[in-house]
Amino acid sequence: MRKVGQFLVSLYFWCGLFLFSAILFPISFLIWALTVPFDRRLIILHKYTCLWSTIVLSLNPIWRIRVTGKDKIKKGVTYIMVSNHQSGMDIIVLFKLWAHFKWVAKKSLFYYPFIGWNMWLNRYISLDRGKNGSMRKMMATVVRTLKSGNSVMIFPEGTRSRNGKLQPFKTGAFHLAQLAQTPILPVAISGTFEAVKKGGFLVSKNFNIRAKVLDPVPFDSFKRLGTKEVTFMIHNLISEDLNKIE
């Protein structure tokens, strides 16, 4: 009976996610059409997407989501934002930062009905893994995006964790921070792995989902370091925070 109950809760959540996304996307398109002539960075559309995420998360009252450290995100400052990646739920949770940024996400996500289409409208940045030139194109787009005043959110692990543990970071995000001379804003997420595991349908009861914004790392503090050193430094910052929870 317990598994049946979990299946029904999961079915309710995913059906609700699809249904509400179908309802909310036309509004997203309307906002885009009305604001794109004067809101070149699509700030209004991104804020609406943050609201969309909040509505979707409210569908599952068994999750208690806590976001801390938002005051560390300074208005008018452009960041390379990096977070560990435990679950597909991380994306929805990070919208609760209510900060303006562009995602770097795998290209296949942009084809998902409603949610992916909204990503296209927001001009989030796609990466076609395994395709020649895609990484180079993505990095050039990120630099242009940063220079136009948009922060960029990247998962430096490259993919979701298979066991909930923090995986090694790839160096791309930190190379970009050095190229654009941009501060790095680390975010530590916990609890989402247990809520929805990679490739899974079942939604689990979890009361301790948390996203914590850590102290920004200014460019001056790493401008003379090698990219691997910067990568290791930020990995340690997130790892140390996550270890405090365990």
C-alpha cells in the first residue's frame, strides 16, 4: 500500500506539472511578445518563469524547500553561478532564488513541450553534448551573455549525480569566469536527490530540500590562479557546506 500511495502521489505531481505548464506557457508567450521590444535581457519573462516554478513546487506540499543566502546576490552584479546537481528538481528549486540569470542546459531539454519552449523564449543557452563545435559555441555565447549584463547558471558536474554525492567539477565554468573576469557565485543544493532520483518517476517524501547561496568569490581572488585551481577551490567550498549537513 505504501508503494501504491507513492505511485499515486508521483502521478499527481507529474500530471500536475504537465497540466500547469500547458496552462502557463501561453502566458509566457504573451509576456515575451509584449516585453521583448524593450526588455532585451528578458528580465520580466525570467521573473515570470520563477513564478511558474514556485507554482509547480506548490503542487507537492510534502516538500519543504528552504532557500537561504539570497541577500548575497547583489543587484547589478553579473556572476558565473555554479551549483551541484543532484536531481532534475534542482532546476526548479534554483528558480526560487528569484535572481536574473540564463541557464546553460543540454539541448534536448529545449524540445520538451511547454517547459522547453519557455527555455527557448528566455534565450537560455543550449549545449549539444558530443557534437563538434557545440562546446566552443556555448562558451562564446556565455561570454556574450555575461558582457550584456546577464548572470549565467552552470552545473559544473556536467550531469546529475548518480548517488547523491558531489562529483568532480569540469573546468569550463571557471575558465569562462576567468575569460569574462566575472565573480563566481556558488550555490549548494541538498535533499533533491532523495526527492526525485535520476531517471526516476517516483516522487519521494522529503522535508529537507535546501538551496544555500554561499559567499561570492570575487574575480580578484582567483585572477592569478590556474583554471584547475579555481575549479578545485569552488568544489571545496560547496563540498564543505554539504558536509555540514551530513
